[in-house]
Amino acid sequence: MLVLQEVKLFRYYSRLIPLGVKEELLLTLSEVADKLSSSLRHARNLLGQMQEANWLTWQPSVGRNQRSILTLHLGLKELQQIIALQFVEQGSYDKALEMLDGNQQWFGSLLKDTSGASQRLGELHLQLTYYRPFSRIVPHEPQRNSERFFLRQIYSCLVRCDADGHIEADLAHHWQHDSSAKCWKFYLRRGLTFHDGREITAPLIAQLITKLQEQSSYQQDLAHLASVTATREHTLVFELTQADLGFAGLLADPKYSIQPPSQLSTSSKRAIGSGPFQVVSHTKEKLHLQAFPHYYACRALTDEVTIWHVPTFKKKKLTLDGEASAVINDDFPQLPTCRQYLQCLDKDQGEASALDTYRHASGYDQASMIQSETQKALLEHGCVYLVFNQRQSVLTEEQRHWLRAYLAPKEILQAVGTTEDLQGLQAATNLLPVWTAVYTPLAHACPLPKKLSIAHYDQSDLRNAAQGIAKLLQDKGVETSTMGYSYEELQVHIRTDSVREDLVLTSTSLDDNRPASAYRWLYADPLLNNLLSPAQKEWLTTQLVAIRQTTSLENYLSAIEPLATAMINASWLVPLYHHKQTLRFQDVLQGVAITNWGWPEIKDVWIEN
């Protein structure tokens, strides 16, 4: 039965609801016809259609004016949800919302419960939900964890860099540097285009890099770049003032994704990229992506991806970015848990709803809702850490040493009544889990300032840590204040050198170009650079410049590790936690891997026909 026909039938069914649901009703056909405002013949046809759809049971009695038995199987909300579900399966989201009386929370709950992959007219559609809207997804603006994942879906770089520091071809099919590692050449593939059809050429990329050099967020990275020129239509030449054996790894960073130079001066959310997916629409309600048919490499297996913004309420849990999320707690009928759901060690399991029988009877694809316990886990390559503000704080070196020993990760969580397992965290002993543990020796207690302030990004894991630290400091007689900033607010304070708090809680997660990403973190992270003293920053910069002049990209992590260890031992910062990220998905989704950002590799999602 077509969904629109069911909508018409629903209007008639709703007129029967006042008679009573899920109980046997003794009625004559004439009484039913009166309720339906129809003729006897039409009422008989309507009852037959509703019974065929398993909405009700009609047991007619023989003889004129004899009372028959009518049993309505579904309440109004249950039936609304079943029909809205069919609209969602067809991609008719506006009609689904209309069927749910325009109730956004109910609509969001339905979207969460139906997340996953499905076939529509021979194309594979992936529908997911996320607890917040995405900011504008462009490479040149500071991006959070999930936005960086989508940078990889929407854009390509000149080259790729894997987790071990090996460079692979992307838009450039070949690259080389001279013996001094001061001159790098990249050779572009032919026939490359942006999503809007414009050709990608070497002169255009040279123009892009030149414009990026002018932006403050790129000046530290590109301070040693003397010039970038296009010697031919498909040949780029980078001239450096210093040797850089890992320069290709820098250009493999999401920050250096290839975009039209004109996009740097526009504010449109419909970004134009060069990667496997193009942006169809980007609003506060959803991000809609479509496979780019002219992508130079293997086409994405997924034809369309829609990620809906579904605000969450009440019951807290952690999400990919470690921020507060929740399970909707309402009176709406609930479907089984998502076909695919992204989470950070969420232990809450969904229950199958009472609608199973009716979805099956109305032709809903039960196989697509099969529960799966398949999980893939990843200990994130990053860290939640505490930085002592060396530019503003009154703390002495002795006080920093003692605080580093006193503010132990487990004790911080215990102070707010939780544990690592409950929060999906693992106590950190260095900035990266692959680095050798740095153990903190016992320090002699020393007098602390009467007041200390704590700043943090306004996300749940950092908020919990700030509250725990405040509690531990208060136990020592220190008056504390905490200030949570939105991502955008703290970025403004960083740019204006106006971070005033004594302690700052922050976190980082490396991208898939792991060695280069770790290097960029220590070399150019704006918050870290803002909090170190000028002498500390100069020391760190000198050490990192020496590494890139003499060390191959594959050896970056081992070369950087002693610097991280030295900063911890000097109590410039304190590593606290690593996130445990898990991706849970259904058996109908095959070949899906978890990425560095905790999201599934959406271009590789497929289902059997």
C-alpha cells in the first residue's frame, strides 16, 4: 500500500480512536459508518483495508443490525510513527515530520531509531544522527573533531600520509625533493575538478597556498615557506628557507585540503571541495552529502549520506567529541536501537518496541533492524590534558610540580563520583598512548595561592575534570573558579592573547596523518603556544625545527616523544586521559572500519541486496 494512501486511511482510523484501543468493541456497521462519516459500503471497504494493514480486527456478525466485534490494535501515536517511519525509509522527511504533527523531538527520536543504511531506487543511503549541528566545514577555519572527519570526506589533499608516516598519492601522483630538502615538487593528475566543475590546476593551488600564508592560523606552519609557484599547468614547486624532510606530511593535513581560493573569502555553508563526497546542503538541521561522480579515485560505495542534528536531553552520555549528549526520554513509541550508532562506550541498550508486529505486517524490512553486538574499538591517539598558564599564572615551579602529583587522573574522577569506565576514559601517562609512560614522583606539599582559576572547553569530559580539580583544590583550602568556554569563544581568547585563567583543560585528537599531526600539535597548536612562556615556546620551537630538518616523517613520533616527556617532567602540562572510542554497527553494514575520529568510514559502507 502506498504511504500516501495510508495517510488518507489514517485520517479515517483516527476517527475510531475515541471508541477505545486494544479492547473488543461491540458495534454495528451503521455505528462504525457514523464514526467514519461515510456510507455503509465505504465503511466496509475502509475496515477491510485497515484490517489488511493489521491496524485493526473486524469480525462482522451475520444479520441486519447485529453487533460485530471491532478491535483497534494501534494507538494514534503508534500509527503515526509507523507511517512516518515509511516516509523516512523513502527519504520523504518533510512528510514524516508532518505526520508527527511537526514535533521536532519526536521526529528526532524516530531519526535516531532508524539510523543506518538502506536501499532506495537502487542507491545506497546512509542516515545518521548527531547531537549538535556541524559548523562550516572548510579547511582554513579551526575545526572540532567531527568536522575534521568530514573535511576528509569533502576534500582531497596533494598527498596522503598514513599512520606510519608513509606518503601516498592523492591529487598529486608524484612528488620529490632535492638533496637539501628545501625544494619540493608535486605533479598533479590531469582532469581534476572541484565539485562545481572548475578545473584544479597547479596555478590555482599556488594561489590557494599563497592566500593561506596570509592567514594567522597558518603563519607558524608556513614560516619557512619562501614561495610556491606553478612551473607548468600540473607542476607545483615549493621553495623553503629551511630543510624540511616531512613537508609532504604537512601538506597531507586536513588543514591543507584543496579548495577554491575564492572560498577563503566567502561564508557559504555549502562548501566546494575536491574529495569523494560533495555537499548537497548544510543547514542547522542536517548535513547532506552525495558521492561525487567525477572523483578521480574509487567512487564511494555510499551514494548519499544524511546526518541529522537531533538535540538530546536529560540522560547524559559521552559522544565522539567527548561532549554532553543524552538519550531522549519521552512518551513516544520507541523502535529498536539504531542500525548504526556512534558513541563513546555507551552502555545503555535499547529495547525492542511493541511496534515490531505491525512493522512486519505492513511490509517494513525487519532484516534492516537486526541487532548486532559487533563493535570495533579504538583508543584515541590524543589526550585530555591540563596546561599551566605560564604567561598569566602566579604558580611557581615548585607549586606546579606538587599539583602535577596531586591532581592524579583517577582522583579527579573520584572527586566527582565517577570512574574511567563510566566515562569511557583511560588514565594517561603521556600525551599519546603509544609513548613511554612518564611517572610522577611524590612531591613535598607546598603552600598554594589562595585563589586559582580553571578554564576549559564546555564539553562534558573537560567539565567533569574541571569540577574534580576544583574539588581537590578546595580540599586544600584553595578558592577556585571554573569557566567553560564554547569552542568559538576560547578561539577568540587565543587569537587575542586574553586567556587569563591559571589552569586550562583542553584535549587533542590526532588526524590520520599521525606523525605530521603530532608534530603540528606541538609546533603550532594555538592554545598550547598561547600558554607557554616566551622562553618555553622558543625552546620547543627550536627543538621541533631541528627535528624536521634532520628526521624523516616516519620517525617523527619517536623524535617528538622526548620533548613531550620533558614538558611533562618540567610540569608545563599534565596528561590526564585518553578517550576510548567505539563504533557499533549492524551486521547489514559490511566492511566498515572505525576512523581516527571515531566515525565509520562512510565511503566504504555497503549492504547486500
